[in-house]
Amino acid sequence: MPLDYAGAALGAAFGEGFADFRVVVKYVVERARMFKPILKHLESTLDRLAPTVIEIGRLSEQLALPEVETKSLIEHMKKGENLVRKCSKIPWWNYLFKAYYSPKLKELEDEIVRFCQVDLQVHNTRNGLRTLETVISISKRMGPFRVVETPTGSSHGVAGRQDLKVGLDMPIKELKTLLLKKEVQLLLLTAPGGCGKTTLVKMLCQDEEIKGTFKENILFVTVSKTPNVKLIVQNLFNYKSLWLGFQFQSDEDAIDSLPQLLNHIRPDPILLILDDVWLGLESLLEKFKFDIPDYKILVTSRTAFPRFEFTYHLKPLNDGDAMTLFRHSASLKEGSSYIPPEEDIKKIVRGCAGFPLVLKVIGGSLCRQKAEVWHNRLMNWSDGQFFFNSDTVLLDKLQNSIEFPDDKVIFKNCFMDLGSFPEDQRIPAAAFIDMWAELYELDEDGIQAIANLQELTNRNLASLVISRKDASEVDNYYNEDFVTQHDILRELAMYQSSQGLREQRQRLIINISKNNLPKWWTEQKQKLFNARLLSISTDEFFLSNWCNIQAPKVEVLVLNFQSQNYTLPEFMEKMDELKVLIINNYGFFHSEISNFQLLGSLPNLKRIRLEKVSISSLRKTYVPLKTMKKISLFMCNIGKAFENCTIQVSDELPNLTEINIDYCNDLEELPVGLCDIVPLKKLSITNCHKLFALPEEIGKLVNLEVLRLRSCTDLSELPDSIRSLHKLSILDISDCLSIMKLPKHIGEMCNLKELNMKGCLRLCTQFPESIMNLEQLKLVVCDEERARLWDPIKEFLSDLEVLVAEKDINLNWLPK
């Protein structure tokens, strides 16, 4: 059998075998009196392993994982299923058999745990399968740092032109040679912003010799301008699967604990990469130096710190490589409507001074432009302006790239809006959909917003990453997509937003370090601000000591913070025009929010997005949100939000039409109260792995048009009352591993047009007869095995298309 087919078969067997074993254990635990404590403990062990094992099963199928890595565990699971079935048949009074089988059950559990911890090393295997992410409980975007990552994963970008890397072969060789010298422990890679330092070190980590030397011990962290030592060390521990369960109390406490991690992951050599270290942070670097054999640190910075003994200076591209990159970015070989004279191209390339970022951005801005645009660019540049040595001049130079014609000025506005979020973070595409639907009256489904992000990506002003290729095949699903941006481009966006008098700006972007508010904010005589978008970012030390600000025209408020307790500012109460509220917690732990009752005084609030917030604190008071249309909850603790709640949810949210719940890992049952919100049209519950049941009352949502339940791996069935959802046109149950059958009366969902059931591994039985009544069904997305079940049905539903989902090997959808 060829390797790819063998891997696919093994991956399917792996996932199904684990699921079957887990279901049997749960079934017997509920009914057996004999062995109950032992089986209960085994059930708990399987529950802990489930999310990771499920991913390994999926990736085994996609990546043709060698048989040796999973075959042994499959055998353990088959053996375990047979053993548990035997135990379920033993009478409770037969203590002789109990004495015989109890040690076997304990031995079985020990074998599974030992296999995962020693032989397979579950987390390391998953990391080796091209994942950049840590476990689901970690934040999607952590503090001022990215989550620690080994830069070996792929990004599925949507730019029309692939990112071209030129002129780095020799720098990689030289940097590698210097790094691997025995006497080099701390190495600085330095160059001005936009020269490709981060690109170079990520390519270095892909080098076979480097991977062979450091193996799994390549640790990559983006430091940025305002470092948080506690957070970076916490992430380092978590990345290596050493969950601490507590928060460091000080930077010193965190640093003191770091040698324990480094010694734990030895004896293999260790490479720690500290990317984007700013001026003034030299003392931080010293804290990461330890006298540990074969431990090296590689630092990238715009600053050539003089105290470094070993430094590599990355030079700008030479003329030939610069011309290659520019031509690629400007698509001069892709049927451009205008090919300028060679001398004009050389002048522009010369003006970019060999900076890859500038070449890509300016090339992208001239892509397929008319002759007048090229001539205008050349007229604005004189020979004396071509070369530049500072970021300020670089920003001035890049401003040419955000010149848009009057009918496309919205792209410039969208670009400037990107500065509302902290640097070096993944920004959810869904946040921009909410913002721009209100600021620029774009469509609520996000089609136009994604198109705008695509335009910015094409111009190399940002990077839109489509996380899961199959997700967009059903109803323009963008909840897992995100945007990244180079920090220089973010500075450009903020620079553009800061032009003109502060009181007259359309965007007011405020960054607060510790409790140091801007001087203008603390002045007694404050002026009236006309901003439509207000963004406030604070760090973990901020104590929520707000001063008043008069900004009655604000329509979008973005609050970025890192603290475990956060108080909403009182001045929100007077923002009568506020339509969108985005609350992002970039800290390590969930945050408790105070002053939530202020939202009840906002007469036009339509959309709210909460990230990593504990919702239990929000149920203490009655907060009527009469105008609310859409609520999005990402990585929030919501499991206890509706416990002992006497408030009628439908009274609080009488006009709510959309709910998105993603990666809320403590959600086990959908609160019944949500089923009373009759106007609801879209309900999305995704990646909630502990959700095991939907209430029968879901049938009361008679206006529901879209129901997404993707990747709810413990959800075992859909309630029969789903038959009452006669307006439902889209149903997505992809990767719901535990679903074994479709509802008997699914055929009564007379308006169902699209069904996504990819990855429902246990859905193997014949479909109910009523499925023949789904006359409006036009599209089914599934895998090959499920596609065969549809073959006889297609004879009766002649307009039905069964689409076998492409295998998209990337893990960008995992949260950071």
C-alpha cells in the first residue's frame, strides 16, 4: 500500500478507535456498579487526552504519519475496548472476577498514559506536525508577545502573488556558521526596520543543519516594544507542555524559574530566538543568559547593541535581488496594463534602497497601475530623497504606497484602522467585519470587509491568513481567519491617523504604559473630540484609574488590556453613538470585567466582541441591551454564566440576531435561555470541545438560518427538535467526532441548502429515510467516506452536489 494511502487509513483508524473506546468507557461508567472508581479514573484520563489525540488522528491522515507512531496506541485502544466490555458483563457480586480484572484495567490505563508521555509524547508529536501553536487553553494572541512558537509551520495566505524571498542564501550561510561556533552563546542580528531580519531567522529555523542540531528545542518569541517577562516565561513553559497552573508574581520570579525549563528539555542543544528587541532593552537580554551547556540565544534588533561580542549585520538587497523582488511585487510579468521604461523601474528600485519591505509595499502599490501613476510617483521622488537611514524617513517613503484614488479611499481608511490593535498580534478578521459594517456601512456577512483586507494584502500593507480552507466553503465563514501586519506598517497606520489636530481626528489611538495617562488627557479643560473610532491599549500594570474623555461621536470602541481585573471606563456612558464594542484581553489568564452595567445606557450598541473574559461576572446585574444584534465570545469562560440565573435572557436581548461562541472550553451545555431569543438568525458554536448536548428547546429558534457546530468533538447527537427549524439553510457539523447519526426527521428542515459534515468519523451508518425530503439541499461538504453514503441519495436529489473537502495541511486555525 502506498505511504499516503496507508497514512490516511491509519489516521482514520486512529480517530475512530479512540472515539469508540471513549464512548464504551463512558457507557459502562454510567451503568456498571463493579469497577466504577477505576473506570471513572480511566474516563477522566481519556477526556484529558481527547483533544490532542483527535488532532493527531486528523494529522496522521493528512500527513501520512509513519505507522509506527500510532499503531501501538490503536492496539491499546482495541484491547481496552474489549476489556471494558468484558468488565461490563461481570455481576456486581462476583468479587473473584473483580480481583482478576481490576489490575488489568489499571495496567491498561498505565499503558495508555505511558505511551502518550514517553513513546509518543503527544504534544511533541503534534508540534512536529507543523503546528506553531500551543494547547487550546492558551490565548490566541498573548500580551505584547506572540505565543512561543517554532517557526516551522506554514501560513495559508490569500495574496495572489506568493511571497518571494531573494538575497538571503548567503546571509543564512554566514549567520548559521557564526551561530554554530562553540564560543558563541549570544548572537545579535541587526539591520534597520524592513530589512528582513525576522524572515531570515525563520528561514534559518527551517535549515536542515539547524533543525538537526537543536531538534525540538528551537524557541521563538517576539519581544516587541513593551516586553512582559512573566508572560514570555509562562509561554515558554506552556509550549514545552509544562503547565504551571499559576501566574508568576514578578519578573524575577519568572526568570528564576526559567533554568528549570531549560534543564528539563536538555540534553539536546537549545536555541532561544528573541525577535524584535527594541533600544533600551539590553538589560532584558542579560536576564536570559544562563550557564547551561549548548544553550544559545539569537537576538534580532534594529539597534546594534555595542555590548554584544558577536554581531551579524544584515545588509540591504543588492541591485539585482532588489530588482527581482520589485518586479515580482509589481507583477510586471503578469500582464500589467502598463510596463514602464526600464530606466524608470531602476529609479524606483534605487529609491527603495534595497529594503525588502519597501520594495514589496511600493511594488504592490504600483501593481497593474496606469502610466500616470508611475510618472506621478517618479515626480514625487528626487534623487536626493532616494536613500534614507531612519524609520521616520522610511515612514515618509511608505506613505506613497497608501495613495488611493478618490473612489477607493475606503482602503486607506481600513489600513489606518489596523493601528487600533497592539503590535505583533493576530487580529481577528471578524473584528474588522464588525467595525466596518458600522463605520463604512459594509455588508454584515463580511464579504466586502474580507475583500478590503484582500486588497491591503495585495498591496503588501497587511497579510490576511485564511486559517481553514474548508471553512469558507460554507456561508462565508471567517471567524477563524486573522490579519497580521509588520510593525513598521502598523507605525505607518498610526502615523497617518495622528495627522491634524487631535480634536478633529477620525481615529484616536491611545497607548498607556503602566498608569501614565497622556498629559492632554489629564488636563482640567478638555476639548471635545470628534473621533468615530477610539482605541485604548493598556498593560498588566494598569489599575483602571480612568480620567474623563468627551468623545460623544465614537461609534467603535476598542479596549486592549492584559490585566486579570479590568474596569470599563465611566465615560462610555455618554457615548450615545457607540455601535461596536471590542474588548480584547491579551493577558495569560481570563479577566473579570467590572462596570458592565454601563452597556445598558448605550442606546445604539449593536455589536460586542469579548476575548478571554470570564462571563460569570456579567450575570450579576440586569443589563438590558435592547439594540444588540450580534455577540461574539472568544476563549471566554461562560460555563457558569447562566447558573441560578433568574433573568430572562430574551428580555435582555430582544433583538439579537447572531451569536458566535468560539473556543469556550468550559461550555458543556447550551443554556436553555438562549433558545428563547426567537429573532436569532445565526448561531455559531465552534471548537467547544466539552459541549456534549444541545437542549430540545433549540427547536424554538424558528427564525434560525445558520447553525454552526464545527469541531465540538464531544457533541454526540443533534436533538430531534431540530426538525422545527424550517428556515435553516446552512448546517455545519464538520469535525463533530462523536456524532453517530443524523436526526430521524431531518427531512422536515425544508429550507436546508448547505450541509458541512466533513470529519464526522463516527457517522458511518445509513442516513434516515427522511433525508430524501431535503429537496432544497444543493451542497454537501464531506470527506470521501461520507461521500459514499450520499451516492444513492443523489439519484433522488438531482441538483445536489457532494463536494469532497480538500485536505488542507495547516494548523493556522489553532489559537495562540
